[in-house]
Amino acid sequence: MRTLALPTVLLALLVAIGCQNPCTKTTSEVNAYSGDTIFTERTYPACGDSLTYHERQVKSDSTVIAQGEVVNGMKEGVWETNAWWKTVREYEHGIAIKVEQFHKNGQLMQEQVLGADSLYKVRSFYENGTLESEHFKTLDDYLTGHGIEYDTLGRKTAEGDHLAEMSMGDTVYVESPVPPYDLKMTVISEAGVKHGPWLQYDADGNVTRTVTYVHGIQQGEEAVSEGGTE
């Protein structure tokens, strides 16, 4: 069941409680990375209700970086954020049932859709729109189950399974709007590790190599010839 759009929800709440003057409260906080001041504005349909409100997060230059609705203390409907990249999340009773992230060129970067098995089907895309990978994630954002990887031309390059375990941290460079413009950080880029045999493919779709992992650590590999394993 989908939630009502924000204006409809607020109107219904206002009619129900007979309040024609919603309360608006604004707080501010300095972002630890950019140094910018972020203003959080919450509009309450009922002045005495602290659990139902519309929230907007705005930078000092009036750029809206996040907004959405909270009903009875849980996020509902569509929430949009614009930080390092644009992200659109759709919530039902506080659970994100769909998440879309976009490249800076506006192209879809990743789509996560929650299934009946309580796993997200995750599809990632290159900036040219070609499918990059297909995986599954748990509600805790851990990779699990079978995954497939593709090259920029859409050809399958590898596939295998994941275990929902913590992975090692990777050192990455994060773009920042203020100096230093490139922040060097160690982050957990992917939670969930490769486990078991992973098949590698050539451009013609033939299996060329089998790489075996145990809890994310490579244990060995075998090249595959036309007649079988070498």
C-alpha cells in the first residue's frame, strides 16, 4: 500500500485536528565535512505533535539537500536528498521499499527494490546507462546471495555468491565542495564478502577462470581451457 502525497496527508491531518496554523521549527548544525551550516526545518500540522511533520534540510545558500515526511515517528512516502549525488527513497512505515541513486549527469546509478523475501534486488549502472552489476542486499545493507558483474558494453564478466559479513575498509577519495577538495577516507564501501567459486568470463561469454573465495579472502584460482580446467 502506497502512502498519500504530502499535501494530501497534511490537508487530511489539518482537517482532522482543526488546526489552521501549523507550527514550524528550525534548527541548525555545521556539517563536519563541508563546514557549511545546514538548517533543518520541520513543519508540524498539530502544534503539540512532535512525531508527525514535514522536514526540509537546507544549506546556507538556500539549496534544499533533503526533504520528506515523517508520520508517527516514521518516514513515509518519497524522500529526496542531494548531497554527493541525488538519491530518491520511497518509504512505507519507516522502511525504504525503493531507492534510486543518480550519476551527476542525471543517469540512474543504482536501483534497489525491496522484495517479498526482505531482500533488496540491487542493479547498478555505468554513466552510459549500461548495466554494471546485479546483486542482493539485506535490510542492513549487506551483500548476500548470487551476484553478476558486467562490463561497459553489457557483457557478463563474473558471477558468484556473497555472504552477509563485514568487509575490509577501502581507502577512497571523496569529492568535497570546500578545501581540501579531495578527502582521503577509509570506508566500508561494500558490506558483504565473496564466498565460494566465482566464474570469470571473456567477451564471448565463455568461462575463462574460476576464483575461489572463503569469507572474502581469495584461496585459489583455476584457468579454464576449451577442453576444461587446466
